[in-house]
Amino acid sequence: MTTHSETGSVFQSRKFGDFAPIKESLISRRLNASFILAPLAMKLVEDGVPIRIVYLGHRDGTTLMVGKDSPIREFTDLRGKTVAIPNRFSNQSLLMHRMMKRWGMGPDSIKLIEVPPPEHPTALSAGSVDGYIVGEPFAALSEIKGFGRPLYYTKDMWPNFISCVLVVRKEMIDEERALVQELVDGIAKSGKWLDQGLEHRMDAAQIVGKHVNFQDPKLLEFVLSKPPDRVKYSNLAPLQADFEEIMDLAIEVGILKRRLAFEEYVDTSFVAPVERLDWGFDQLPRPTAAEVGK
Amino acid sequence: MKLKVLLGALVWTLLVSLAHLQLNIGWGELADSVREWFGRKRAVLEIGYLPVT
């Protein structure tokens, strides 16, 4: 893959297996930017960590899964069951509480346990949980492997659901504004390109699966196409109304102690009109043989 | 004749040097070093992520 952008800046992605080490790396300044769960970002700000949400990673893209042959057919069937969530400070956890409230169920009527996202499918197949709610592709993985069934997509439970957001440390925002702007513009352009058509999504599945995430491209093709609105990459500007709803739920559930002002945890100054942004190519650039061998 | 030998030696040295630079350092690395030499280091930003949507 190219190691630097058109303007010469270098953006390096660093893969993690759970959100806890990302949080620690952000606190200790070993990381200056990361995609993390929206409520976790709010919690870090409440705890005094100088970060700001500058953009969203995607919308929707989370699925509530149950066993393929499970008798669970609707949300109320989960009463008394155990469901895995990615983190206590996740929007998936808040969504479960939102749904319990909507269906008139008590806050403890479903046992929610924290499991790192990559381990969700294994927990279901081993029978440790009755269901799990997580971001893709770990939901689709159990569907493809034949032991999981989607109970609800977030688009059906909480349309335009926000899971991961891009946070940047305040020092970077103040000292490297152009670099952060370049990153946000790049994400906006990539989202626009992905939502231009299914062929772009299939191309991304190949490149990301083989060279970035090292996941089966077929799994990513499935996630990005069945159905195509399972995960969306448009409308990624952080909107106050969306975050106010998350804030209300977080306070109600007790993961946040006080109401934060929107400006305390979000910086919207990097959001540019997406019409002006475009990558200007149809297929993703392929890595050279030398880059593949690295 | 002497001039031809001299020119040939110079061209050969140049080609071998360029091949050495490309194979052992790489143009990208070299460009970065030159940029750094002139005080224009590449801006680097590392971004953490989970392979999840």
C-alpha cells in the first residue's frame, strides 16, 4: 500500500484486539488518534483525557445475533438470557438498554457480559452466550459459518446507529491541524467512494481483507452487500442530536456521571462539505509486489 | 579513445551507483532523507483501530 498521502503525510494504522489497550494508549499518548466506541470517547473526556471526536467511522454496521436454531425470535425472547456486548462503554450496550426500555423490560432482565469483539462468534458457538451484539464483520462471521442468525440489524432498531468514532488528542488538533484535516477529508472521501456503488464495496473488500485487516475477503463482501445498507459510510459528520441521545442513555444507565456539553467532547471544525471531496479514481490502487512482500 | 574509456567508466559508475541506491535504500527512503535534510520531515500520524465496523 502507499505509505504516504498525496501531500506527503504518513498515516499508519495500528490494529488492536480490544478497546481497553486503545484507551490506555490514548491516555498515555502512545496514540494520538484512534477509532473508539462513542460512549467510551465521552467517558474519557469526562475523566479528563484531552481528546475530541472529530468524525464518525461509519453508520449502522452492528447486528444482534442469536444461535441459528435458537428459539429466540423477537427481542422479548431474550429475557433471562445472556448476551455479549463489546464493552460496557459501547453504544451496543446502550442499545440493549434502549430496547429493554422500549419493550417494557427491566434493566437487568438480560444479562450483558463484556467480550472482546473478535471473540463474540466463538462465545456463541461454545454456548457461553445466547446471543451477541457487535460491529461487523464479527456478526456476519457466525452467519457465514452456519451457527448464527441475525435477530435485528441496527438499521431496524436504531437507524443511523453510531458505533465507532474518530477521536484525536487535543494537542494534535492544536499543533497539527492540517494533518488532522487531511485524515478527516480522507475518511470522508473514502466513505463517499464506498457508497457510490456495490462494485466499489467489493473492491474494498478485496484490498482490506487481503492487505489491511487480514480477514477473508468473502466475509467482507458479505458484510458490505447483504444487505447493502447493513453498514453505511455516508453522513459521517458528528451531529449534536445523535450525541445528545447517546448522552441521555449513558447518564440513565450510569456510565456517565455528568452531562457534558457537546463542544466539550466534539470538534466539528474539520467537517467539510463532502461534495467538494473526491478521490478521483474508480478502483482502489493495488499494492506493488515489493509492498506485498514487506 | 581515452575520452571514450573515461566516459564509459563514468556512465558505468553512475549506473551502478543508481542501482545501489534503488536496491539498498529505495527512492522513497532517499526522498525522505533529503526532505529531512532540508528540515521538511514528513508528518506522521498513527491511528488505532479494531478490525470491526
